[in-house]
Amino acid sequence: MTFAIIKERKNPPDRRVVFSPEHLAEARAQFPEATFIVESSDIRIFPDEAYAKLGFDVLDDVSHADVMIGVKEVPVEDLIPNKKYFYFSHTIKKQPYNRKLLVAMLEKNIEMYDHETIVKENGARLIGFGRYAGLVGAYNGFRALGLREGLFNLPKVETLADLNEVKAELDKITIPNLKILLTGTGKVAYGAKEILDHLGIKEISDALYLTSEFTEPVYVMADVMEYAKRKDGKVGDRFKFYKDPSGYESNFMPYAKTTDFFIAGHFYGNNAPFFFTREDAKHPDFRINLIADISCDIDGPVASTIRPSTIADPFYGYDPITEQEVAYDAKGAITVMAVDNLPCELPKDASEGFGEAFLNHVIPAFFNDDANGILKRAKMTENGDLTPGFQYLQDFVAGKA
């Protein structure tokens, strides 16, 4: 079996890759029966020469490979029929802008394995860039704070070599007296937590956070059962919420009334209640004035996230009264950081972390008869049809969703 590391073709360019040269060499050593080749790329964070130096064939044409491994969506015109593909297709939530991509994969008889669908039996993600999204997102939030308040001037992450340099820049600043809310308990949230802890900001309990003020910066890490509650007044259950959140409503306003900086590191599922609405943001006691929305669901659970921002221009303001975009430092505005491709700012570290997980969980499945069901659960399409676990996308494919 031949595995190809394919060139990223989506615009704007993404410098990340699933395997660094070193991790690809590890894969070759562990699975000598496999062949690994690399498609030449002029944008990848690791140059072609780094792979060639370790003995890999770097080719302009990798169409003879059996398995194509990439990061972002492959343009429809570049899809090769009858292949197995791994990449983030951004179709599993019925994203309308990628319906044509899913249709094309079915028409071209492609076996699609979305990185987001590589999960344990309980549905927990096994691989992803979540930690790096959390790291960069939290850093960017503090960068916005420094610029807006004239406190400090952190450089852009993309100008720094790696995570060590990011943390070295944080060592130079002092955080003012803030109350910070971090939502989520997954890899994204823990990536953001890594930044908060590195800054020496003290984590406090939910009860203290909601009832007390402090003379130093503090943060709380809130779980879904703290910011959402059952409509019938009964005690909620996190795992039942994940399966069906329709019987829940937001319990976010107590946090909004005592929070300065909100880091949104949660996963937002279909039909889950919004954190706060545009009307909530108009409330005179609504205190939040800075949001790093790492989850970045547009016109969704975080009402001030009205569009994604970019690495080049990461911040904008949301005026809660007019519900319009304004300057990020405008008086009375909520400053929003909503970059939707945060790990791209830290491509080396993100690629190395992703490759380690992919090697541990995915490549072995091709050679142990998929003993843990990794490939079976992840496979979205086969023989020109959706697999049983993804039949819910049928109306989307038909254009009826």
C-alpha cells in the first residue's frame, strides 16, 4: 500500500502537513510493508529537501498512490477518482459551501475519511489541531487586549518560530486585573488553559468566580453543565446533552455579568442553546468586552461573532447596540478575535503534534485489520454512497438540507 502526503491547494495557503519528515520516517520504520511518498510543495512548513534528505521520493505526480493524506479540503478538480482520502472535508455539519465537494467525492467513488470522524467508540476525537487552536487563540486574545488598552505589543504568532518563542513573548508581559471565562473541556480548551497557566493566572472555582471580585487576574474553566441547564428544572447530564441538547437552555448570563474576557473553547453541537443572543449583549449588566472565539461558529452561540476574521486582520469590534461591526477598539464595543484557522499560525508545532497522533491511531489500522474500528467509524463514503453512519447527510447531498 502506498500513502501519499499531498500538496495543500486550498486558498488561502495552509502550511501545515499531516506528517513532518521525522514522523514520516517513524511510520516507515514501524510499517516497512508500506510505501510513503511526498507530493512536492512550495508552501509546506517543511521543505521538499527535508523529506528527500530522509530518503523519501518527492514527486510532482503522486496519482499512483492508494491513500491520499492532506489537511484542508481538496479542490473538486484535483480529486483523483477511486482513491482513499484523509483531510478535513468540513461537510459533516452539512456546511453548505462544501456540498459540491461531498457530491464530487461520491461521484468519483472516493473513500473519504474525515479527520474529524477519526474517533473512539464513545465519539471522542483521536486526532486534530485542537490544542494548537487553543494555544494560538488564547494568545491572540491577550494580544488584542494589549493593543486595545495600550498595555503591551505582542508580536503575531506567525512571526515566531515555535511554541517556545510564543511562551517567551508572554513572559515579557503583565496581565491586568481581569476575570476570564474559559468554556470547554476538550483539547481546544486545554490548549487555551496552557496559556493561562503559563501566564501564572490563578484558576478558581465556579462558585468563587460567580460571587467574588479579586485584585489580581483569575480564570474559571466552565463545563457545559455550568453554562447550560435543563428547561424542566431537573439536573442535567453532560453525555445526554451531547446526544440531544434540545431540552436545554442557556445559563450563561450569570457569567456574562462578571466576566471581562471570554475564551470560547467549547464544541457547539446542532440544536444546542446559544451562549448569549444579541439581545443579551444589550443588557446593561453584560460585562464581557473581549472575546477570543476559538470555536468560531458564525451567527451562532456567541452573538458577537458575526464573521470569521483572518490571520492578517484578526480583530474586529461588535457594537451590541447597533449589532454592527465597528473598529476593534471602538468605545463600548466588544473586541472579537474569531480567526477560523488558528493552528496555521503555528504550523511546525501543529504538524508535529498531529503527525504523532495520526501515526499512533490511524496508520496501524491499515495493518492490524482495523482491530479498533478506527477506519470503519471514520469512513464517510464507499462505492459511491454514504456509509451507514453518515446516511444523515443524504438530504444534504440531494440539496434538500
